[in-house]
Amino acid sequence: MSALKWMLPIAAVIALCASHALANNTNASAADVPLTDDECRAIWNTAAGRSDLGRDGAKPYVDDFESVDANRDQKISNAEFKAGCKVGLVHKFRKGE
């Protein structure tokens, strides 16, 4: 299966989850703002680099791990991370900063 065939469904699921979460959240924060491609890439390089991102590694940047882990394999791939950035599920800054 080509990468595009599985990436599109992942992005659609993440977008649906994010829109549902945002619609039900009246206290939307800066974390809900989609990140630019450059911001997303910089965070990925800091958090994961060349490997998939586990729950602990994602924790500083992702509040809802399950929403970003679209295929439910308990790790976030680069494609899932990018899709999460585009819909505001990834934080620009570490929590507490």
C-alpha cells in the first residue's frame, strides 16, 4: 500500500477528532492553534528525531495521545505527528514553559 493511501485516512481521523474536541471546548487555548510545517518539524526533531514517538516522549507536546495516535499502535509516527500539528493537537511549547 502506498504511503499516501494510509496517510489520508490518518489525517482525516485526526481532523475529525480535533474538530470534535474543539467544538466541545469553550476554553480553547494556544495549543489548539495549528502549527506551521517548520514549527512542527522542529518539535518533531526535538521530541523524536528519526524514531516513532512513545507516550512519554509525546507528553510534553501532546495532551491527548490517543487523538494523535490515529492507528492505535501506541506510538506516534512522523505522519501522525504532522497531521496532529495541522489540527492543533501538538503544542508549540513544552508544558510549564
